[in-house]
Amino acid sequence: MKAFPPLKPDSEDMLHLDALRIVGALMIVVFHFNRYINLDGRWPVADDMIKGFSLIVDLFFLISGYVMAAIYTGRLTSWSKYGTFLKKRVARLGPLHWATMLVFIGVWAAGVLGWGGDVDPKRYDLACIAPNVLFVHAWHTCHSQTWNFVSWAISAEMGLYLALPLLFWITARGRVVTALVAVASFVLLLLNPDGEMPFHQWTWNFGVLRAVPGFLLGMLAFQLRAPLGKLPFARFWMWGLLAVFLVASTLRIERTLLLLIVYALGLAGVAADAAGPQGGISRRLAPWAQLSFSLYLLHPIALKMGINWVGVAAWGLNGDALRLWVLFWVLALIPLAYLSLVLFERPARDWISGLGQKRARAH
């Protein structure tokens, strides 16, 4: 039983944000599987709604900013502590990111050898292996989403972790300054000269900058958690705003407005947590948030191998049969994510975190 421990939330103080994390992770999975859900154009309403789910990544950036502020405010007081922080972040994000990238390198190799793999030169760009390994592939170092295509968000997160001392310097100036910088970053990105693609669609092309407004807003939310905690019925606001987001997506509301709803949803989650631990659906969902990172990085493999190779290419599934196969993979990803977490990610994280500690103790 020790090898397969039950899932538990990291803290009783963020149960609603944890609930949003697991719901958001599943929404991202559905977003990427959608090409096989609405393959025959019979579900246009669902298709319109699901297209908005890509903005849920920005909710993750907000939650990450809040969590980093909650854990590390006032703690990164030396270069040594900053180095330890970065080491822990690499230990958390690196192992599964690198492992899934290796899987897609195998997919490319299979294609080169004529075994039915994929050789798309934009997706499988050998020049972008090093940027992926170094977490900089969302810094405009590549020319498309490469290898495990969703990992651009991991690169964006790492960029913000590197910049965390600067961000803490900003937040130390107070709430007003933090709010002004967050709003200014949002406005400047909206006014970007790339008129063909608004900033909230950036991935490989400076996705790290896309993450800045949400991350800063999360840090601001930590500063404002006390007044936010006084919002009446905050948890109902949170779930209500999620419903508003779904409806607004269905109605094809302009994406910038959808993004503002996503930000409001994250702030409502902070307000609900600031009001104190509560029961209900959030408490039941919160432990499953431990799987959100694993679900995020593993689902492109299920998309490529399980749905595309097996369901479509090998079995020739289509229509409702293919939709059922997609549903199977949505559900199957949950135990697979759990096994990845307990058998691979946690041991790898502990190993990387422990590197150098014995030598340091010896001296």
C-alpha cells in the first residue's frame, strides 16, 4: 500500500484552487481531443464551447503565481535559497517533461525508419531538442510547438520562476504597484504589433510573456486574500463563473473577454479559499489536483498513440465509435497519471532534489 498512497491535497488552504486545477486539466485534455469529438461536424455547439478551453492555461498561470507568492514570499533572501528553489522547480517539472519528449523523439524515429511514425519537420525539429531540454522553447527559440507540443507552458512557467526575484521586488512595493504592473503588462501585450495573433494565443512565440499578466495577478491575489475572503458566497461565485465561461465560449464571445472571465474565475477561487476550508465538491476534487500536471503532459501521447494510431489508423474508428474511444482515453489517463506520479515523478523529484546534499553535509 505504501507504493500506491492515496491522493491528498498539499494544503487545506487551497482546496478550491486545487479543484480548479483538476477541472482545468481535464478541460485541456478535452480541448486537444476535440478534433476527434466533432470530427463529422454534428456537435457544433460543443465544438464552439471546447475551443475556448485553450484559455484555461492562463488560469494555471494565475494559480501558479498565487502559489509561488504564498510559499516563497520573504523566503528567497539569498542566492543560495534562490538556487535551491530553482532546483526544486526543475525536480518538479523536469522528469516528466524530458520523459515525454523522449517518447516523441521515438515517434519521430519510428517515422524516419518507416514504421508508421510522424516526421513532420515543424513538430519534430531536431534543432529544438536543446531548447526543450533547457525549458526555453516558449521564448521564441523555436519556430513552432515541438515534440510534446503542450510543454510550451512548462517553459513559460520556468521563465517566470527564473524571474521570481524581480517579481517579488515588484510585489514588495505594495498592492497598488503590483496591480499597476499587472494591468500594464496585460495592456502592453494586447497592443502587441503581431496583429495576426493576440498574445493569449502565443505558445512557442513568447508564450513566456503570455504568462506574465496571469502570474502577476495571482501574486496580487495573494496580497489581497484578506479582502477577497470577505466576498459573500465566494465558492458559488467560483462555480458560477466557470459556468459563465462555458456559456460565453459557446456563444463565441471575443477571446480577450473570455480571458478576463478566466482571470475572474481564478480570483473567485482565491476568495473561496481565503474564506476558510469548506466541504462540498471542492474538497472532494482537491486531492485529484495532484494528477493535473501528469494529465497535462501525458495526454498528447494518448492523443498520438491511443487515439490516432490505434483508434483511427489501425482500427478505422469513426463517428460515435471513435467518440467512445476518446472517452475511454480521457478516463484511462487518470490511472495512468497516478502511476506516473507515484512510480516515476515523485522518485525522480526526490532524486534530483537530493543531488549535492550529501556532499554539502560532508563539508
